[in-house]
Amino acid sequence: MPSVGSFFERVLPIGILVVAVVGAPVLIFAPQGLPRLRQLSHELDLVQAENRELGRHIERLRGGVQHLRDDPSAVERIARDELGLVRKGEVVFQFPRGR
């Protein structure tokens, strides 16, 4: 008569193999398996591309800030054009806009 230990030595590896052969495809092709991995990979690519674009934008802004720090005429131009400021003693002439 075969012992219980001998039975488990034969049946247990086969049972584990059957569970792995049946379970692995189910887990891979389940909605949270391979399709989700592909979706997350695509999202990661999009986020990385957006980060690169934002990094370029930050560098352009840093260049603009450095330009404003180094060039007083740039600050004056912005003060005149965007804020409508004038120097002390300057006379401002305003003309009606053409129709």
C-alpha cells in the first residue's frame, strides 16, 4: 500500500503544474493583466512626453527671466508697453485711433 507521503510527492507537483498552466493565461489576459500593462505603458509614454515639453517650457521661461535680470532695457520695454509707464519728465501724446 502506497504511503500518504508518496501520494503527495506524485500528485502535488502535477497539481501545481495544472494550476500554473490554467491560472497563468487567465491572469495574463484578465482585464488587470496584459491589457492593463499596455494601457499603463501608453500612459507612461504620454506623461513622459508631457514632462519633456514642460521641461522645455521651463527652460524658455528661465531664459526669459535671465534676460530680464541682465538687460535693463528689456525691463523698461515691458514697463512701457505692457504697463503704460513713462519716465519722470516725459510728455505723453495720445492720438485718437484711426477709423
